[in-house]
Amino acid sequence: MGWYLNLIVTQSTLGAALPISAQRFAGTVVGALVGGVVGVYFASNILVFGLLVFAIGLLCAAFRVERAAYRYAGITLAIVMLVPRPEARWMIAVHRFFEVSIGIVVGLIVSAVWPERRSR
């Protein structure tokens, strides 16, 4: 199993990084939950994957969730369901959730501790 840190520093300031980090976290949670549960029964099934992306899109639209969260949910769903690995899909989903969560926290810490300097 390959572990890696998914470091995301999307903005140069903490204030700018917080909203996109929350969207990435929410999308990752949704994608990992759906992919972990459904992927157990329909691993690597492109038709089921497509239907799930559509269903997640409807859910996000109904709750007026930002498009970025929907995009991150789809990315996580694809990683969990479509990338062939020997581990169980639910385990891939858990790993992906923790990888992204750790990356978000580290990115926010870096943004807070080492903000971009304004040039004159």
C-alpha cells in the first residue's frame, strides 16, 4: 500500500484558504462515503460510477453546495471506485479521507505560519 501526503495549499492567505479547504473536505467526505459503500458491491463499474456522479450532483444542487465540493466529491469517488488496487474499496475510501484531511490541515497551517508577503 502506498501512503502519500496530499498537500493542498490553494491560496496564499489563511482567510482565502479556509473556504476552499472546507469545500474540499466536504466533497471528499461525500465521495469517500459513497465510494466506500457502493464500491464494495460495484467496484470499477463505470456505469454505476456515472450514475453516482449524477446523483451526487443532484444532491449538491438540492443543498446548494458549491461546485468545488461537487468536483472534489467526483474526484474522490473516481479514486475510490475506478483506480484498481488490492485493498477493499472501503479501506481505500478511509485512506483517501485521511490523506486529504491531513493535507488540508497541513496546508492551512502553512498558510497561517508562512503567509505570502506582499510586494511593493
